[in-house]
Amino acid sequence: MIEEDVKRVVRGPSDLEEQIDQLKKQVELLQRKCRQAGKAILDLDLNNMGLKKEIDRLSEENDNLKLILKGKQNGKE
């Protein structure tokens, strides 16, 4: 084969080098998506912890208000 023959050969989808290139690109894409998903999970966990703290604070405040109202009702009777 001469150089001109090599230039004429067009790689098809069954060419192993082409498949390797496509698989490498797919791996890179999947790695990028996994990193994005991991970051989203961490962000949601952080948000979840903040919401739990807020629920605890509101629950304690609600309990305190109930005690205050109960004390006022007992004082009026």
C-alpha cells in the first residue's frame, strides 16, 4: 500500500480506533455527569441539614409558646 491508499481508507464505525475514541469520550462524559450528581447530592444534604435545624428551632419555639399559653390559662382560672 502506498500513502495515497492509506488516505483513501475511511474509518467506519467498526474501526477499533474509532470505537476506542468514542468509548473514551463516553467515559469522560459519564465522569463529568457523576461529578455533577455528586455535587448536587452534597448540596441537597447541606440543605436538608439546614431544614432539620430550622424544624427543630420552630418545634422548640412552638413548645415554648404552648407552655406560655398554658401558664396564662392556669393563672386566669
